[in-house]
Amino acid sequence: MTTSDADTIYSGGCQCGAVRFQASRLGRPSICHCRMCQKQFGGFFGPLVTADKAHLTWTRGQPTLFRSSKKIKRGFCEKCGTPLTYQHADGVELAIGAFDHPEFFEPKIQVNHDKRLPWIEHIFDAPPYSSPETEAQFAAVESFQHPDHDTETWPPEDDT
């Protein structure tokens, strides 16, 4: 995907559901290897897609902003810490993992490639691991995460 269909509206939000958004006219999906993106995402790189501010609506809450450098502000959910935005003078980029359907945003370029971790080129050469014990543990997990779709209210009323 290099640009989104102008009529398609994509939704997403944070893990706890306190911040939700809708966006259209999305641009280039990428991953950034800079150290600030590694720290923001707590991962090996930052997956982002460019967004048009005029076609980005915060439908529940707003991200809290952290000024990570002189020119960059990074948005996150104040309640759960989910990374949401990378904001600069030219616009905003949204965290791909925050979308309800991140599979729509395959990264097309790598930014700051020279800053990547030295072993990143070989990470998927590691063998997959699975066992009946770990599969049972994951099957038993009760998620309190907001579902991957918009909800009228959140959190749901407690059933207990």
C-alpha cells in the first residue's frame, strides 16, 4: 500500500480504548530505525504511516504529547502508554500497530536504515517456538484490551 483509497476510513486507537481515531487519505507506510523510535515503541523499530491532519479525527480522547527532540512530538495514551503519533512540522504519522487492521499497512520503506540494530537483518531466521504449554497459556488469557473496532462506550460495564 503506498496511499490509501481517499474514501476509505481507517479506525484505530490505544490498548485501553481511552483514545480512538479515524483517518483517511493515508500515505506511505514505513519503519524507522532511529533510537528515538526504538524507545517510543519499546521495540526494534517504529512502524508508522503518514496521515493528512485534515483527514484525521480523534473520536475519543486525545493523545498526550512528549517532545522527544527540538522538532518532534510523540503522542501516546496517557492511561495505558500506547504509542500513537509522530508529529513534525510537515505533518503527522500514525503508529501502524494502533490501527484496528494493521495488516493493511505493509511498510514500503525503511527510514534511518544506518541506525538499525546490527542483527535486525537476521531476526526472522530464528526458529519459531511453540509448545502445548505455551499455547494453553495464551488460550487462557482474558484480554482487557479494547477490541479492534469502534465502540459506543468504553470500558464496558463490569459484569461482576
